[in-house]
Amino acid sequence: MKDLVKMSALEIGRMIKAKEITVLDAVKAQLEVIKQRDPEYHCFITVLEEEAYAQAAEVQKRIDAGELDDSPLAGVPMAVKDNICTKGVKTTCASKILYNFEPIYDATVIEKLKKAGAVIIGKTNMDEFAMGSTTETSHFGETKNPWDTSCVPGGSSGGSAAAVAAEEVFYALGSDTGGSIRQPASYCGVTGIKPTYGTVSRYGLIAYASSLDQIGTFGRNISDCAVALEVISGHDAKDSTSVSTESFQYTKALVDDVKGLRIGIPKDYLGAGLEEDVKESILKAAEIFRSKGAIVEEFELHSVDYAVPSYYVVACAEASSNLSRFDGVKYGYHSEKAEGLQEVYKNTRSEGFGNEVKRRMMIGAFVLSSGYYDAFYNKALKVRAIINDGFQKAFEKYDIILGPTAPETAPTLGESLSDPLKMYLSDIYTVSVNLAGLPAVSIPCGRDSKGLPIGMQLIGKHFGENEIIRAAYSFEQSVEYERPTAIAAEGKEDKSSGNQEEKSSPKKED
């Protein structure tokens, strides 16, 4: 049964439908791996063991009754980033200030997943309030990269990415404000997709920067990501930024055909600051697309130079407003060292928020303050419009844009926190996508000299998810999915021990 966790989410779904395994089998296998591996990787803040078994029994009944015949992921265990509200289950944003918060409602994406028969097995670790690029700012401790435990998994959705890579879960939800799905997907060697802004409801997502945040999916291949994204996409009247389309059909794009597809590579993405191993892998990926009939060219996209400063001004400004609600009065942490309302506010926020959150809130308050609004925030909005215009002009010529997801592979734990500016610059290729509200996917495309995974980013035009999914799927047909070295070795050791059950389990990897 242990080999089940190596399989793709869609394969598990098919096996459950075919009655080769039960939902309980899948959940049990997954929980066993979590117990074995998570003490080392710390992907989860909350593991829902009892709840998962109860969900498994209920979903199995629905499957047996034929209620979920059209749901390919019915019964497949998955995880949710801990800034997405789950009714009656702690949703902490990895912060002391929400350490005991239990929402009284489900986020819209959770409602949709439950309707489709998903089994939520736990809430994953993250950077506090999604502010960070390493999953080291969590109040509950850092997550480690399954490829190398001395390295970060990326962030802020590092727990979700690491859980998928470590085979602790088949697929997971994350949120992406400036690359928080794509960058950890790159560092952990998995696939992560951030859809067009407004295609997935943000109702129930605890906001960092409302005009940038978007929920997306992680999987070990693009097929799992696309199917899960199809489940959670669609209009939601409870989210004023939700687009009017009722549903999206991403799985139709899972075809191996890029002939005639026009792919642009920004020269700006291949310049100074990009590790040579990363550059080499991106150029090799471009050659694979060319060999399959795509038209691949380099072009100028100058606006990338302004993306990081513009992003951090906009994001921090919105964060300073969104996080003002956490005051120690309504819910969450409440300071006992306070006399009077003002002290409650001051002490609760001083004790409840971590340093990175405080830093960004103060930056946000500064750029919105009288005398600085025009000099910083208003100017950042103008730059945002220029960045969007630059992408629109590029898409007049190209169907998708190809480039690195991050300038380097996963850095060592502690390295980024000691140099916040370096951490911010790790988002240089991803933040512009959020500023323009575009869809993008990160897929593994190689490994560096240290054996760490490298991610390639495919960016699409607004509502162009099908083009990037098609390109990602076609690329996947030319490369093999690689498991983290230590985990792959663990599997070989198990098989060499002569365990008959291991040998008879399904071997296919997606």
C-alpha cells in the first residue's frame, strides 16, 4: 500500500472508481507517510487524522451511490494552505495572532472541493500571513525542502509544495500574491499553477494584498493541477472580483501538441543575477519546444526592472489595511499585559505579529501616509499599469512567455532571513504576473549542480490558462518526473528488503 503515495492524484482517483482500492486505503496510506516524514519536513500545521477517516467513510458512500461519477478526484486526499478558511478547523495563517482561530464557515474553494468528494487531510505550513519567500517566518517553525533539508522549500506556500514533493499528499491548494505558488513549486520540483485573477473565488482566503492574491493548485504533474483548478474555478457572488464565467474547462488542454505555438523568451529574464545552471535548463527547455514544432524567439520586456519595487509598495500598502482587523478584540490572540483599549491594540499586535509582518505593515503605512502617497503608492500604481501594458504588447506577438521561475535554486535555511532584500529579489520573475493579473505555471525542467530542482515558468495572456496548460503538458511528455533523492532512495531500500506487498503495488509515476 505504501507505493500508492507515489502515484498521481488522477491515478488514485481512477483506482478508487474502479474499486481497486477504497478511499480509506488512500487516506490510511497518506497518513502513514505523514507520520513517518513530517517530523523531518514539517509541511503541516494541523493534520486532520480523525476528520480524514470520517470524510473517507462519507465520500466512499457517495462514490458507491454513484453521486461522484463525474468527479475524477473523488476520494483523493489533499491539503490546504493554512490561510484558507475551513469550518471548525484551525486556520492560523502561521501566526501567533490567529493561533486558535476556528472559522465558522468554509471558503468557497473548500465548499467546491467537498462537493467534488475531496478528502482534506490537513492544513499546511506557510510564511506568516503569506509574507515571505521561504516558509521560515511561520510562528510554528520552518518547513524544510524534501530535496535537501538544509534548504528552504520556498514560500509563502512552502508547506503545500513540500507536502506534494514529499508524497505526504497527492495535491494541495496554495495562494499566490507575488509568486507564492510558483516559486516553491520550482524549489521543490513540483508543478504549481496560479490562474488569472478573478477566476477562483477569494472568499474565505485571509487577505494579504487583495488586488494580487489568487488561490491555485500544486501537483506532481500538470494534469493533477489542471483537474483540481477546474474544480475550484468559476464565478462566486460572494467575491466582488470574481469573473462572470460559471466554469472553466482546463482539462481539454491536456494534449501533446505545441506545433505553431508562439513562445517568447524575454532577454531581460536571462541577464545578470540568473544562475548559470538555471539559464542552461531554460534554454534546453526552449529547444524541446522548438523540436516539437513551437516557434520560440527572444524579445525585450523592459518592465521587469520595475516589477519588484512596484510590487512591494502595492502589496505592503494593501497589507497594512487588511491586517488592521487583527486587534485582539474580535478573535485570535489577546494580550494579557494591557490596561485600556489602546494598550490592547498595541500589545496584542506587538506580541502577535512576527518581524516580517511588522516590517511590511510599517512600509505599507508609510507609503500610504500623507506626503508620501503620491511619491510612492500612486507612482507604483502607474508603474503597474506600464507593466500590464508591456505584457499586452508582448501577447500581440506571442501566445505564451517562457522564462525561469526563480533566479536560483533553493537557498540554505537562514540565508534569506538575514538579508530581506535578497529574499524580495527572489520574486523578480513572478511578481509582475500578479501585478498584471495573468495566469502562470511553474513546472520542473532540470536540476542544478547540487542536485536541486529548477523550475520553468510559462506565462499566459488573461484567461489563457489553456495555452500554458497545453504547453506544460507537452513538455512533460518529453521529461520524466523526478522524486526527491532521499525519498526515491527510501523506496529502493524498501523494495530491496523483499517486501512482497511493495513489489506488487502500482509502479507508475506521473
